[in-house]
Amino acid sequence: QVQLVESGGGLVQPGGSLRLSCAASGSIFRINDMGWYRQAPGKERELVATITRSRSTNYAGSVKGRFTNSRDNARNTMYLQMNSLKPEDTAVYYCNAEVNWGDYWGKGTLVTVSS
């Protein structure tokens, strides 16, 4: 059984920063691509950032230059450093990963950007 657990969400003022974590646990042989997605109220889930096992990254245009996606393969953990946060970044952020060649999702962590 593989689980992905996100943490680090919360309430932050516009212009502030947060760091999300996604920890994978269970019977893990290999984690390939990982990514962050988000879903704002009333909107569809959208891609935020992805990272390969070799740490190549890709970002949505709306977060490029503000968010940094990283991972620690030894700890089976991925991170999302979010800077210069805007109200439109408010959403539930989900972790996604290809673990043992299967697709897994976390339950999400809420990020609220508001003054």
C-alpha cells in the first residue's frame, strides 16, 4: 500500500510564502515523475508543477518564477516552495506521483491567500 501525504498548507497574506511537502510511504520500489496540482473553488484541477526523478522541472505559466518544485529521492519526498503568493493561488494543492509504475494521489492541503 502506497500513500502520499501533503502538508504545509495554511493561511498566508498576499506576497507571503509557504512550503508544501509531499511524503510518500509504504512499499516503495521506485518513484518516477512527481507533480503538484491544485483545484480552486468552482474550478477544475490544474497542473502547477512537475519534476522527474532526475529533477527536471516544468511549471504552469501562472506560477513560473514564483514557485520552485524540488524532491529528495532518499526521503521519498517532494517540496513546493511558493513565494510572492497571490489571492488567485488559493486552492487545495494535491500531490501526484508515479510509484512502482502506478499512479497515486494525496488527499490535498488547503492554501488560502488572503489579507
